Amino acid sequence: MTAYLIRNVSVVGAEPTDLLIRDGLVAEAGAGLTAPDATVLDATGLVALPGLVDLHTHLREPGREDAETVESGSRAAALGGYTAVCAMANTSPVADTAGVVEQVWRLGREAGLVDVQPIGAVTVGLAGERLAELGAMADSAARVRIFSDDGHCVADPRLMRRALEYVKAFDGVVAQHAEEPRLTEGAQMHEGEVSTRLGLAGWPAVAEEAIIARDVLLAEHVGSRLHICHVSTAGSVEVLRQAKTRGVRVTAEVTPHHLLLTDEKAASYDPVFKVNPPLRTATDIAALRAALADGVIDIIATDHAPHAVEDKECEWAYARPGMLGLETALSIALDVLGPQWDLIAERMSRAPARIAGLDSHGLDPAPGVPANLTLVDPAARRVIEPAELASRSRNTPYARMTLPGRIVATFLRGEPTVLDGKAVK
Ligand code: DOR
Ligand code: ZN
């Protein structure tokens, strides 16, 4: 195994130092290290972060390998600075059995670019009718701890309660896609001034807020862990703030796109901006940013949702919701938060690793720690060219935008997955 001596790197924004990576670990840290056998990387001007962890990634394997595979999604993740991703269950077949989650987990290991941690479905086939085999998935080689019907809401309160009770036995967490389906029938975009002007059916904020309010009460009643996917409204933030003040075991994520883009984007009728939950208003964005700063929102998660051209480049009403995220998330975080490295490390690595129970991830580079880390050039700016992305899909909402920051290198257990901004394999 090659050793790497990373010279002059700022670890999470601190004064520059050297890091020696050997045998999968950060072996030493300090100024003026020497290691004759090591490959030297000059990291002057670069920032080292604990490898990013995405709690919400859609890989499309099995079923839609034309849109993404475990391998292509893993490569996109590594290029985005990630060392671990949690793969959502809405594949085909659905990841609702030990067999399917083990398949995804095995494909992740074979690709070897990031740790792929499968998420299991809450209900059989995501149909919202019967609980899936949560225990069998938890006991499988994939050791599933997060369960989600994401893409669909677990709308039945009785099923939601039973799922919360069930996962308590192994300290699991239910990740809810909060959308009261009766309030979003036919919805095409955020319900508000812009939807009225465009004549598109609206997805009201209350459809999200009502489910979050219900589920924090259920989680409180049962004493279980609840996670809320892609929080998108100011009202949701207030519900979560109250729940956290009462000590409810709830965590929440926000996506990069909900921190940056507004519902005005729908006026272009370009389906690249169609996403679920929909892009909201500038007021919602301000509340989400404040909640990310004060901790009511725990993490940034990408909701990386690759879609094939025929599912995306069609009329708005027929297009699938979702946008790419893995290769641009850190740049959007830098744009939104500025160089607040400790906050970025917390929201994009440490906290998601804790929520997912990924013990070897989310640790700041220091002697003895597994060498899962990424090197960022904060001064670089890059133009996003969809054709240059490693994802098999092209549905980025940031096409031809100039974004700050560039991932220079990523290490997974001491082995580079990205060097010089390029995937190693
Ligand atoms: O926009 C979305 N796309 N939201 C979801 O909840 C699911 C996802 C997908 O699977 O494409
Ligand atoms: Zn979702």
C-alpha cells in the first residue's frame, strides 16, 4: 500500500500542517514530517475535510442502470469529495428485502470508490401497506440502520408508528419523505404566487409541515429516532425547532438545491428544475439557511436523483422529479456558507456519519483515524459542464454556472479514489 505525505494542508481550516497517510490510517500529523517511501502531495492552499457522507443518494441499480449504476454513482460521489453514501431504496426491485440490500452493498464494495450503505424500504414495494422485513435487512451483511420509503411518504400513521417501534430494537432510524399525498395530488411545483401565474397545480408547504408535525409527535410517543428528508419550508423549520426544544429524537436534512434555487426557476418550464419537494421561495431559503447555521437542520444531504434523458427532457408535467447533486454539493455549500470549514465538516461529514452509524467516517484527519478524507481547493472556480460529469445522467440544475471550490483528492481508507481532480479508477 502506497504511503502519502500531504504537505502544507489546512485541516478543517486550521494552520497548515503535514499529514502522513499509511496503512489506511492517518499515521502522523505535524509540521515538517518526513517519510522517504511516501508519495508527496503539495497541498499548499488546500483544505482537508473528513470525507463527506451523503445520507440521501439515489443510485439506480438495480433496475435503471441507464440512469446510474452503483459504480457510476460512486465515482460521482468520490469526485464530489464523498467517502460514504447511503443509497435510497426506491430501486427496481425495491430494496425491501435482505437480498436486495445485500446486492447493493456488494456492488458498492466491488466498485470500491466510496462506502455504499444501503437504506431499506419501510414498506413492501414502497406501497405503504405492509411493513417490509426490517429485521432481516438489519441482520443482513448490509447491516441496514436507516429505513425510508423516500420518493413516497409513509402516509399511514399506524404503519409509521409501527416502523418507529420496530427500529428501536436496533437503534435504527426511519427517514421520512414528508408529503401528505392527499394535499399534493397532481402537484407540479410549489403552491404560491409563481404557480398561480404559470397556471401549474401547486404543492403546498403545509403538505410537508403536517407530516413532520405528526411524525415528531409519533417519534416522541414511541421514543424512537426519526429523520426528516429534504426539509424545504420555513414552517417545517419551526415545527422541528419546537420538537428539538422538547427533546424529541429528530434529525433533519436540507438539500443544496433547496438552499439556493427558488420556485421562480419553474418559469423557464425547464424540467431540470422539477424536483420533489419543489423549489420554494426566497423566504423559505432564508429560514433553511438560518436553521442550518443554528443546528435545527443537522445536515446537508444531496438527494442526488439521476434521470435518463427521456424521463427529463420532455414536457414539465411528464418529467420525473429530481436533480443531480453529488458532484456539486460542496461547491454549493461553499457558495451558501462561505469558508466556514468547521460548519461544513459538521453538516456534510460528522453529523451524517453519526446519524447513519458509520463509525469510520466523519472523523477529522488526526493520528490513528481511518484515512477517509478529501482535499478541497477553495480558491478554484469551475464551470459546470453536464457532459463532463461522472454520473450517467445529465440533469444538473447548475449547467454552465461558475461555482466556487474544487475537489482535488479524495482518500478512502488511505487509498486515493480521486487525485488531481480526476477519478483514479
Ligand atoms: O425529486 C425527487 N426525486 N424526490 C424524491 O423524493 C425522489 C427522487 C427520485 O427518486 O428521483
Ligand atoms: Zn424524497
